[in-house]
Amino acid sequence: MEKQEYEWVKQTRQILLAQCKELNGDDFTKELGFGSKSVRDSLVHIAGCYHAWLGAFVLLQTKSPLLTKELINTMQISDIQLYFDQADAYVDAVFEQFSDNFDDIIERELVWRPEVGSIRKTPRQLLLHTITHEFHHKGQIVAMLRLLGHIPKHTDIIALPDKEYGSVASGREQRS
């Protein structure tokens, strides 16, 4: 994985966050019975995955990566944006610190779930996991938006206009 690919992830996330910013408080927090129950809780859950796997497990930069339910219940979209900004900083640090050993096994316990025992994963596996986890739950949020009567904006990487990220072909040509 390259940093440019993660930039596309961030761009599609911003499309979704911008749409969620337009929701009224009731729609933002309405529990819909699937995923992490509400749009707000799902967004926090997505960012929390980056905090846990990258911030705590890979980088050892936090011992309490996940937020309490009480704190989550008070969060606004601006707070969630800040939580994602920190997640992005963890991703940047993983790219910087592990560029030469992206596939080296890290073995340690999960600070947020010590009862699980020791886990063995590579930074590459965990970065890919956090991204696929985000897109999985982003799909659930899009379904929630539809159930709430909103028309979701297109959030797939393939839908980003060339001017925002450059086409895949032009990216290949630049490396040649």
C-alpha cells in the first residue's frame, strides 16, 4: 500500500463526513438496529479501529485507544473529525516508521482487550484491516442514511474525479 492510496480513503471519508455534518441531531444519533446502531456511533467505531490497531498495537502511542460510551454520547461531528485526524496521524506514522519493515510480525497483547492474549500481525495487515473495516462500516452508514430518507453521496474511490486525485493511469505513467 502507498500513501496515495490512503489519501483516496481520506477523500472518500470526507465526502461522507460532509454529508453527516448536514444531518440533524436526531438523524445523527438515531439507533437503527444494525452496525454500531447510529451514524455517530458507527463513525466513532471506524476511527476507533485505527486508534486501537495502529495507535495502540503497532505504534504503542496510546494505552486507551477506544472511547467510553459516555464520551461517545456527547460527540458532535467536529469531535469525530478530530478523532479521525488523530487516526490519520497514526497512519502517517505507520508509513514513516515501517516503510522498510511493513511485513515484519509484531506480537503483543491488545491493551484494550488483554483477555484475548497475544496477537501476531504485520503493520501491512493491520493497515489493510483498518481500511477494509472503514469501508465495510461506511456501507452501513450509507444504508442508515437511506433509511433516514437521505440520498447518500457516492463514496467509492473509483468515483473520485480525476482532478481530485489523478487517474490510476496517470499515476502509473508518473512512476514509469
